[in-house]
Amino acid sequence: MYSIEMAYARMRELQDLANRSRAHQSADAHRANEKPRFRRAKKR
């Protein structure tokens, strides 16, 4: 039987995973912003 507690635990798991993923992505974006701008060529 699938209980409310099990569903809640799973939801928390996914939420933690998403938060970790978002933190990692923002750190990568911050690092990318520190690189010289001329290295980012426009895609045409």
C-alpha cells in the first residue's frame, strides 16, 4: 500500500534533488559569466 508518508518522503527527495541541481547550474552560469565575452560566438 502506498501511504501519504511514502508519497511525502518521495516528494521531499525530488525537491532536494531539484534544489541541488539548481544550485549546481547557477554556479556553472556564474563561472561562465567570468570568462571573457569574446569567446562566446553567436550562433547563426
